[in-house]
Amino acid sequence: MGKRAALFPITLALGAMILGAGPAAQAAPTAITACQTISAPGSYVLANNLDIPSAAGNCLVITVASVSINLAGFSISGNGPGTPGAGILAISGSTTPVRGLAVRNGSVSNFTDGVDLGFANGSIVEELRVFNNGQFGINARGIVRGNTAAENRSTGIIAQGTVTGNFAADNGNTGIAAGFGSTVIGNTALGNGQTGISVICPSNLTDNTAIDNNGVANLVLNGTDCHNEDNLAP
């Protein structure tokens, strides 16, 4: 009994050390406090609102794969919808392709392009509010979900992949433009200048709402062999 009693505190101490090692082994996200180039993989989080420091240029430029940026509810702002550059831009070199990016949870406005991840495969873009950009709000390949794109002068969301739960309203041209092979589910497009939702076939469209768009049509299918079911697009 004495030996067991002596071993019990040691066992508790070892258990506490093992349990405590888990969280400590995970590095905290790197704080972003100013516009910059991100050239190391890892997790990043905004610590404040970001404003472009000059009349033109990109704010956050990603040049490496496996980067996650949490805007943490903060905003990235340019100097007006004609400001040359993007709020967040991925640049992929010929020998260093940029893949596996994630951007989420904040606002991007007043650039030429809001979030441009068009050269990055397998991205996740979610819970963003992109508005008042000179061309498009979001351009991405991967999963684009739960975003709001409003009052961008051309297209709200350009995406190829899984496009779901987005809201696009009052954009100058198209609310949501989806590339071929996309799954487009549960999106809403209202009051856009030309087209609500435009899709390149073959793609899968289900349970989308596109109404009161003011130009070509509420829903446009380009090509053949699209699966088009249960969409409200009079």
C-alpha cells in the first residue's frame, strides 16, 4: 500500500504533463497588423483593420502554399473601388504553386478586386463580406461558402468547385459565375445588373434562388449537360 501511495502523485504529475503538452505544441496564429506579403506557410489572424497605405497596390499577397488567414471580423479596405490591386491576392510561381489556402471571417472592400485566389487550387473562402470593389468581389477555386458579395461593379463571386450558401446582390454585372464541373447549391442572387447566376456546364445546380436580376436572365446555363433541379429562377 505504501508503494502504491507513493506512485500515485507521480502518475498524476505525468498525466498532467502529457495532457498539457497538446495545446502547447500548437503554435498560435501569427498576428497581422499591416498590409504585407505572406511567404511562410501557417495560420495568420488579423489583429486590427487594414488600410492600404498608398493610392494603389495589394494589401495581403500570398506567395506560398498552406496558408490560412482569419480576418477575425476585421476589414481590409482600399482607397475606392478603382484602387488598383486586390485586398487579398495569391501569386503562384511556375515552380512554387500556391495551393491549400483558406480565407475567412471579415470584410474586403474598395479595391479593384476583393479576394483573388484564382491561381490557387483547393482554396476555402467562407464568411466574407466583399463589397464596392471595382471588378469582382471573390475569385477562387475550391470551396466558396457563406459569403456576401454586394455592389461590386462587375461580378460578385467567380468560383469553380463547391459554391454554396452565398448571397450576391446589386453587383453591376453577374451575381455568381461558376466554372464547369461546379456544384452550386443554395445560393441567392438578387438585383444584379445583368445575370443572377451564370454557370458553365456540365455542373450541378440545386436549390438556388435567382430573382429580380435586371439584364440577360436570372439563371444562365452555358453549354450542355448541367443538372438543373429545384432552382427558383423565373
